[in-house]
Amino acid sequence: MMKKKLLGMYIKMMHPVKNEKGAQSLEWLGLAALLILVLGLISQAVSNEEESIGKVIQKIIQKITKMVGD
């Protein structure tokens, strides 16, 4: 009797862990949201600047390297 209850509890606890489809979907949604955010930021930076895209990207990289450190 006790063995059946323990086995039932084990199955109830392990079933959500083995079902990773939901977690994988959330990861892909998070990646898509991050990509959309980055593209939105780049498009805003380009639309406000009258310089070429290369100069804008170069400035972004320079600012990131200053924040991270040389």
C-alpha cells in the first residue's frame, strides 16, 4: 500500500519534469522577443541619425566596449 502511494507521488512529481515542450516553447518565445527588441532599437538608432549604418554600428560597438572595458 505504501509502495503504491510512493510510486504515485514519484510519477506525479516527475511527469512535469520530463515534459519539456512547454519550456522549450517559452525559450523560443523569449529569443524572438529579444530579437524584435534589438531590431527595434537598431531601427530607431538608424532613423534618428543621418549618418550611414556603418557609423552607427561602429558607435554602438565603441560604447559597448567602453562599458565592458578594454
